[in-house]
Amino acid sequence: MCERFFRVSVRWIAILLVAGFATASMARAQACLDMQACNPANVNGILFVDGVLHKSLAATIDACPQTCWIIDNLPETLSLNPFANVGAKSVKVTLGRGTWVTKAPIVIPTKSQVEGSGRGDPGFSGTVIQADRSFPPNAAVIEMGNEATSMGVRVENLTIDCNNVPGCIGLQDLRAQEQSGARHLLIENITGIGLDVEGSAAQNSGPFEDLEFYGGTDFNVTATSLCARIVNVPAFRGIHGATCNFNNYDVHPFIGIQMDSTGTLNDIHIEGTDIGIGVGVSAAGTGAMLQNIYGGGWNIHTLVRVFSGREILLTGLVSSTTPVLLAHNGRTIRKADLAFYVVHNAGRPPAPSTIGNMAVASASASAAATVERPNRYVAQSFVESPDMMNVVSGTAVLDANGKAEVKLPEAFEGTGAEFRYQLTPIGDAAAVYVGREIRDNSFQIAGGKPGQRISWQVTSIQREPDSETPRAAVEAGIQSDKQE
């Protein structure tokens, strides 16, 4: 009996001990949810910057064995790049809310990430990485990639503050390519460049999404300051969703975003620069695509200017107070909203013709277009020709004096154009003739009978200095205003 009681008691003691250990383990696990209360050295590859065991971000990165997630809720001043000794490690750093001040560029290594807990200004809710006043001029606060070819470098959900350091670059990518990019960033107090992506080593990088760029204060903005610069990046995956604002400064940059590369710019809002987006400024912007671009404010003059490049697609350009919507090779579109425009060869533009709200120019091509208008449709097709030729036609009804004023599409007249006329009476012979040649996009038919219908056709051949050379360039646009 006693032996049986002893066995039962031992069994219950063991059960209670196991339960106690389990309860203690659960308590410890629960406590580890609060890193201030637990501060474990290593919990499933997670390291905490706790100020005791791991005193700084750099020390915690050094302590990472190979692959770690580091959580840092202790803002500090970084004297050196915290990733300097990362070696071949792969590290994800999550910063809490607060301001981390850096005196040196932070270089994020390959297969590593830095993310914050939200955008915000210094002193407010959010994660801020701020250049110290002693930060070297003309350097980047954050550099993406530590190797000649870096992969999987990400920066997300925080503010980069250039703090008005002269020539400061907020985020720079010269080495990070596949799977590398940034999103949900505020880059502020820009004096140099907000986002700088350059060179073939940055190919296939992006997209860079949901970005806000704001200029610096204290008179540190210059004419060469930029929100973003993309130069010579093969297959750049684009900037998608960005605001660029230099509106409230004494000096306004010449260009807001410089796109000298293949790639896309989508959903961009620009204010406060003389030119919103410059394509092909220092290198050809061949293969660039700009979609849903908006510009406004009292300082911006030209929304988009194409300096050089070809095969450039522009869709959805909207101006608020921008005098010039689009400029390239001496041609401008003013005070309009442009739905569709293609620059096939920016170096040799053909002359445009306009039908209602569609403008199309073609050198050696066949095409057709139909434009819907209220209660009617207008259609035009184009024929192959070695000349820069545009053809319009229609039917006119003569008035009581045997005359008719024929209104042509806007911009059909062009500069230095040569016109050819054809008039054909319908229903009866008539000695009709051109009573007045084209002036202000209209001409006059005369010499017919009252009420008679006259079929007419006018051909415009552009005679620009190099127009004797057959063209292969093609441009097309849809606009709601006139082209000048």
C-alpha cells in the first residue's frame, strides 16, 4: 500500500514539475515579446539592440552569426557605417520610431534590408535617418550595395533627412540590381539629389515606389538640385508614385527628375522646378516611358522636355499652371492635357497634323485613326510617302455668293509648309478655284453655284531644312488643346 502510494506521488510530482517548467517557459516566451523585459541574446535568429548585451547597431551586426533579423529601438549617433564588418552575412534591420543620426554613409550590403516603422520628420512619430551636420558633402546618406554586383538590397518605410548638408544625396544605387529597390520613403531637406540610380551595375533595380521628395532649407537648394536622377541603367524598373516639391525655396532647380535611361516613371507629381522631367539630359533617354505625369505651382515652366533619345512613350501628361506641357527639338505643346504621345526619333521630328483632339505625324508609315466626338466620328488615314506629308479632305457647301470658308485642323498649317489643293464639283460642272490660300488654318473656295457641294483635298508638305531626306521617325499624340 505504501509502495503504491509512493509511486502515485512520484508520478504526480513529475507531472507538476513538467507543468511548472512549461509554465515558466511560457512566461519566458511571453516576456520575450517585450524586448526591454527579456533582451535574449539570440531567439531564433533575432537580435535586439538592448544597450547592454548589444550596445549599438554596429555591435549587434557584428554579433550576428550569419543570417539575422536585428530589431533596434535605441536611436543613436552613428560615427561609422554600422555594416562595415558585415562580411558575407545577410541582415535585416528593423528600426523603431526615433531619429538615428549618422556621420558617415550607411552602406547596406547585398541580401540585406533596412526598414523603419513609418515616415516622419525628426522629433515626430516615425523612423528618421538623418545626416549629421558634420556629414561629408556630396555623399549619400544611404548607399545600396557593398559589392560590385549586389542583390536583394531594400530600404523601406522611413525618412531620409539630408539635413541641408551641401550636395547631399539621400539614397544612392550604383551597385544593387536584381530584387533591389525602395518604397514608402520620405527624402527631405535635399540639397543635391534625393534618389540617384546610375550605371549598368544597377540594372534591373527597382521599382522605387511611393516616394516623397522635398528640397532643403537655409538657402542650400541650387539650380542643379534634383529629386531623382536615373542615368544609363539598363532595364530600370522605374519610379512608381512620387511627389517632387521644390516650391517654397528662393532658388528653384532646373530639372525635377532626370531620366537618362530605359525605364518607367509612373504617377509623378512635380512642383517648383523649371522643368518637371528632363529626358535624355546627359545621355539618351531611349526606351523611356512616362505615364500619368502632373505638374503645377507658380514656378514650373515646362512639364516634360525631351533633350535626346528615341522610342519615348508619353501618356497622361496633365498641367495645372504649367505654360509648356511638352517640349522637344524646338517644338512645344502649350496649355494642354496630353493623353498619348510617341517620340520615335527625337533628333528628327516630323511635322504634326491635328484632327479634332488627335494629333498624328507620320513620315513613312500607314495608319488610321478614329476620334469620337459628341454626335459624330472623325476619321483620318495616312499614306506612305518619302515627304513629310499630311493630307486632309472634306466636302463644303457653297454659300449664296458661290463661296465657302474651309476650316482646317489646328496646326495643319505648320512652318514653311507647301500646300497643294484639289477641288471637285459634285452634281454639276463649275469653275471653282481657291479664292484665298491657307491662312490661320483656313482657305476659301470660290467660283461655284450657290448651294453646290464641292469635294476638296489639301496636302501639306513640310519644308524644313533637312526635309529632303526621307524620314522614318513617327510621332503620335492625343491632345485636348492646340499644338504650337
